[in-house]
Amino acid sequence: MIDGHKIGNMPESIEIMTYRAPYGKDPVGRAIASGRQEIELITDGRGWFENEGSVIEAVRGAVLWHLPGEVTIYRNDPVDPYECLVFIFPYAEGEVRPAPRYSRWADPIACAAFAEEVMKRYHGEKTEPALLARYVFATLQWQAHAYAGSSAASGLPEALRRALDLIEKDFAGPLSVARIAETVGLSVPHLHALFKLHLGIGPHRRLVDVRLAEARKLLASTNRPIKEIAYDVGCSDPVSFCKLFRTRCGTTPAVYRLKFTRKDGS
């Protein structure tokens, strides 16, 4: 279930440029001019840029979303210089940041296919510029926010990333906070502290969130009995599952299914 909120205006125009950093020397970091935002999609090599006082490595699949005044990559690998596509969109003063400054494309093959498709469309004769602008912007924005919500997001400790991956992989089984802590080599209090510090919630809340997300998907996309879905998402007591679902989702599983399932003639 996706909460609706404003995450930036959809642009109607786009400029696309390619950039290949020089061999053997660093590029000159460039501050983005007012009235525009530039997204660098790294397609090869590697470079480095600064974000909030930290130096971050950018490799193939990295998405760097620069707003006015922010500086592009300033350091280059001399033997493996980076290459990128640069997407330039308008930016109005006071707009909310459309996406995190740094993210990574989850699937490198899909990323390469996107880059190839966009270049073909941009230089084609029959492409509507406004449609292409909206498509590119929305795709990059989606990938950036998906990365920000994943366990691969930069800045998370290794043990916490492993705990999140375990929850995503084994949520349907008899997974407990104690087992998560043991698997990643932490005490339960230390695991709780990491979750609270970096995510603002505890490990049990994250586990429940993942289970309920899967339950909502199954309710909306299958006709399987609710009792069966409860077991499939790791809840051993269907009655408790229904109570939890109503508390957290504001409705019963049955009503949720009706809301998101289209009937004949509707």
C-alpha cells in the first residue's frame, strides 16, 4: 500500500548529454546552475563526489541527483574513468528534492537497457519531448526511492543490512528477533539499538511490516483463503493475524480484498 505524497513536479522538457571523463586526470567538479537539476547516471568506470561531508564512490548504475549549487563528480579513477548520461531538467526555487542525492539502480542489466532506450528515443524523429521527459524523470525517481528504502542503502551498518536481508528473505518462516540477532552476530539489545538509530523502528516492527505488505499483495492479487494467507506470511494464528491487520491497516483483510479487486461489470 503506497502512501500518497508530493515528491516533486513532473517536468515537461529534458536535455540529455553524454560525458566521458579523461584518462589520467580528474574532471573539474561543476556547480549546478540555478533553475536546473542534473542527474548523472553512471554507465561505466568510477568516480567520486561529496555529499554532506562524505566522499562517495560512484560506479556503474549509480544515480547522482544534483540540485542548484551542488557539485558534480570531481575525482576520477585514472585507469577506469567514469562515463555517464546527464539528464537535465528544469528546477523551480523552493521545490522539494525529488529524490535522494545518491542511489543505485538495482538491476545493472535493466539500467543499461534503460540508457540505450532513452538515447534511441531522444535522438529519434517521432519522440514527443514532454512524454520522454516525464518517463525519464519518473523512472529515475522511482529507482532512487526504491534504493533509499532498500537494505542496500548507503550508510547502514553491515550487520543491519544482513538483518534486513534476512527479514526480506525468511519473513514467511518462524523468524524471531532472537533468531535474527543470533544470525547476524549481535545481542538482541544491540540489534534493537541499530534498528532504532538507523530506521526509527524496532526489528519486530520491520518484520511485521514486511509480512503485512506481502499479505496485502496476496489479498489483492489472489483468491486464496485469508487463513491460508496468514500462514503463508509467517503468522501461525489467523485470528491474531486478522486483529493485527485491522489495527495496522485500518480495515479487515476481507474488506481490503474487496477494495482492491475488480468484479465483472465494475
